[in-house]
Amino acid sequence: MQLPAEIFKAYDIRGIVDRTLTATIVAAVGRGLGTMALEKQRDAIVIGRDGRLSGPLFASALADGILSTGADVVDIGMVTTPMTYFAAHHLDTQCSAMVTGSHNPPDYNGLKMVIAGSTLSGDDIQELRRRIQSGRLSSGQGRYRTQDVANAYVERIAGDVRLARPMKIAIDCGNGVAGAFAPALFRRMGCEVVELFCDIDGHFPNHHPDPSQPKNLVDLIARLAQGDCEIGLAFDGDGDRLGVV
């Protein structure tokens, strides 16, 4: 199977939905990941997805590809990328694949991958591409199950972190998937939270979910200027990039 070389980046796989990245390609990547996991004596992969519109289709294709190698799938549903990393440790799979377009525009999606405790990057990602194209892939029938890790994730963080005093904070999730978890997490830690754009919407109707760009912090800055919040936190589309005001 020939794959577009440009979607295999230094630290992830990323492409334009239904152009350079299709469900067929994602399923093929799943076959590659399942094979790599089995070769490392790991027999299950955690999968998650962010709030992008193409997420359900791609997550399903990813699961099908992994299962076809004989590796198991533990589907943790719509989550942040850090939650997939947590789940790989918490559930002791040491392998995860997150379907996410990260901070990119709505028509992008991609994959962030961990096999046997190591994040795939550089040569490993290129080797994954070569493996798929040459057909060096395992065959079998894995098992599929779902698992909710949200409570365990929140309790782990809340158990590790203690605030010295109560705080009132503003959180801008840019309609990304962090909106489903960040407000509850910070309230659990003892904060009073003001929410901005915490409803998940893969169209990102209010502003682009990339807090590294100052133009995307305008609403958060305006909210802090009202004077009753002392800090503002802005998350990207999959919750692994943070801007602070």
C-alpha cells in the first residue's frame, strides 16, 4: 500500500481529512501499530480521539486495523491526548494511539502514538510507513473493549496537587476536547472556574484552538481584565498545549 510521505511528520501523523488522510490509511496505520506492539510483547493498545468531526470514523478505522493484527483495543472514547498517555500507564498497556488534529485547522486530523512506553518520532515513524508499504504486518483477531478513565485521571491529579489557597481562574478551551475535563479537574482541585468556549465543537466557531498564537487569547485576556480572575488558562484542541494569561 502506498502512503503519502508528507503525512508522516517528525512527531506524529497529520493530514487533511479525506485528501491526504483517509479512513483506509488510518486503518493501515492501525495494522502497523498493532504489529509493532506485538513485536514488543505488548498485546493491547489504548485508543482515544479528540472532538474533531472526523474523529469517530477515524477511531473506528484505527481500531479495526489494530484488531486485524491480533492485538487488543481498549477504547477510552473522546478524551485529551494526556489522558491517553495516562491510560497507557494506568491500564498497563504501555501503548496508545490518539486520533487528533491537535492545534491544526478543522479539516486536519492525525495520530499521536506510543508503543511499549516510547513515543513514536523520527525514524520510528518512517519505519512505520515502510512497514505498512511493504506489507510486513501481523494477522489475527484481537478483542475490543471500552474503558472510562476520566475519574481515575482527575483523582490522580487532584491527589498529587494541593493549592495553597483558593483561586478564581478562567479557562478557555477553544471548543476543543479539554472543555469536557479541564473545568471539572480544576474545580476538583479547589478552584472557582469561569468557563470560556468549553462546549466541544469540531468547527471551532469562536477562535482557533492554538494558545501559542496571541490572537487566540484575546477573549481570555478580556475576561481577566474584568478583574475577578487572577489567572487564565487556554488549551489547544487536544489539551496538551497550554497558554497562560
